Amino acid sequence: MITIDKIETISDFTPKRIKRYLFLWCSQGSISIMVDDKLLTLTKNQVLTITSGQYHYFQSTLEGKGYALSFTLDYICKTDKDIELIFQNSLFCHFDYNEIIDINNPKEISSLLHKIEQEYQEKPFQYLESIHSRIELLLFEVNRSKIENGGEVWKPDSLFLQFLEFVRNNFESNLPLKEIAHRLNTTELKLTELAKLHAGKTAQNVIYGLIISEAKRKLQYEEKSIKEISFDLGFKDPYYFSKFFKNHTEASPSEYLKGLRF
């Protein structure tokens, strides 16, 4: 459901992928972390959010202090309001966009995380409800800093977010948009309207983008053949998968792999 660790106690530097949303807070020093194919470095009073399913690993926590807080989607999202909050302003972005955010009120962030750690360790009555509320306050503070520092307000509709989550959790099924809309009790037209509003592209092209992102992760981090990866992503024909990948990236899967090695 949730975990919270001090940055200075982290000793595992191997790539990992978890079905949780990760909130990193640097209160001192610096923290270097690889997220998918990007190396990011946090310094004092900065936050980084990592979306469920992204590969990541710490490269260095030299003199770094702070917290790593993770939580599952079903724990944090009790209502549509909750799911809109955690993705508001691209905090936990599904489109491989990981932003380092400068915090204007660091004492409040540190205080909230310290209290979450205390509640998690001591487990008083209704501690999970208390932690849930404090995570909401954390996200409020981060959103305020983003807006105060010139960021644009982006508040996606909960149905669009459910669509993204559904696609990311069902790659192997390779369902057509019509079936996805049916499973979400909506229409293809509604999903495309929301996709154009929130992502500037059709719902089908959003699906294609998510498939390509997942393919890149698997090629980089998983010791599988291109054939196995194509099946994981719902392609019955590896040749068609390779053609699809090249159409969207201008490189074949094997060419992409070669590029990662240099």
C-alpha cells in the first residue's frame, strides 16, 4: 500500500520497476537517479515524481538526505477527485515526463514526510487514513510551488486518467479502442475528445505512444528477445511489431538496442 524510507538508508542501486507511485524529496545534498532512459539529479529542496511502471534506479545518493515515499493507486485514489489530484499538473505523468520541481515551502514538505514516517512506524488508530490525508497535503504543496514558479495548470479529467491506466495495465490484450471504451462505460468519441483536450492527439495515438514507451522500457531493461517483447505487447507477428516500432521511432527495435549500447 505505502512505503517510506530515508534517502540516506537506501542501499539498493539495481534497476527496478514497481506498481507504485514514487515521491522523492531531497532536503540536503544531491540524489542522482535513472528513470527509464533519463539521468536526473535532485538537489536541496527539490521533488521528483515517478509513475508506476517506470524503471528506475539510484546512481548516487552522496550526502543526499530526504525521503522516498511510494503508494499504490488503489490506496491513494478513493474518488475521482483523488485520481485527478495525483496527476494534476503532470505530477505523475504517464507520458514519460519526469520533472524536477523546486519547492518554495520546504519546511512543510519535510514536516509532512516526517509525520508520515512516524505514523507508518507507530501505526496509531486510523493511521492509513491519516497518511492518505497527509499525502494529499504534500501534493497540494507541490502543486502550489509549480504554479508559483510559473508552471501551467493542467487538470485532467478522471475518465482520461482511467483510460491511460487501463491501457498501461493491459498491453498484452492489444484491445481495440472500441473495446476499451466499452470496458470504461464510455464511447470512442468521448475518449478521443478527452485525449485531444488533455494530450493534443487522438485516443488511438495516445495508445500508440504508450505502447512505444513500454516497448522501449522492455528493450532497455528486460532480457527478452524482440519476439517475446512483441508478444508481451499484444502483437501476434514480431515482424509487424518491428514495423510498428520503426514507424513511430524511425529505428527498428534492434537499431534502438544498438543505440542504447553506445
